[in-house]
Amino acid sequence: MYELKTKENDSSVIEFIEAVENPQKREDAYKLLDIFTETSGYPAKMWGPSIIGFGKYHYKYPTGHEGDAPLVGFSPRKAKISLYFATGDTKREELLQNLGKHTSGKACVYINKIADIDVDVVKALITQSIEFLKETYPDQPE
């Protein structure tokens, strides 16, 4: 059986951010910490060794694969900052058109720095992702 590597843990979010080598990325990580905490209403938790997640939901796919994941999150990685929002939501694509300078993969949105993006759009993406996931997976413990 597949074992999920990215699990919620008790590692320190602040220690993780302090270990970010690039001073600009570290500063942006603190700004994102404030934005995600304030907008989501959830405390920051480490997920795996490098993702800062907010809230939690349990998913189960038709294949039978299931697990827990943060509702939203981010990770200040060496190359770019990864932002994690819900996938499969058509409103996500609409919001991303107004985000500013970014690239996106299936699950992540990548930015270089906060100065490149519209923070209000980030807040809208956080709110939209949480609403979408709560509608998609309604039977969740708080």
C-alpha cells in the first residue's frame, strides 16, 4: 500500500522559515505565513519536511487511494515559492489570470517573490480553495 510522505507533524514552522537561506525568500515566507494564517483562519502546521499547511481535509479517490492533506499551503523552495491551492476548481483558473507573474503546475502555483503578485488575489485563492474543498469533502472533522 502506498504510504503518504507528506504528513502533518509537530516540526516548528518558524524554525523551518528561519532555515531558508535566501533572505528575500525568508522575508516572503513570513509575509505568506501572515497572509495564509489570517485569511484561512487556521494555524500553520508543517506537512512533511518542507510544506507549511493550513487546515486539513481527508480525501478518498475512486481508486481507493485516500489520505489527509492541508486545505492550502506554501513552501519557500530554493528555486521558487510554491503555493498550494485546491485543484479541479474552475474558479482557480479565473483567479490565477489576475495573480501576476507566476507559473502553475497541476497542484502548485510558483512565484519568485511576493512583489510579483497581487496579495488580494492570493487571499481570494485561499478562500476559494477552502470553500471548494469543504464542498467537495463535506464530512470533515474540524
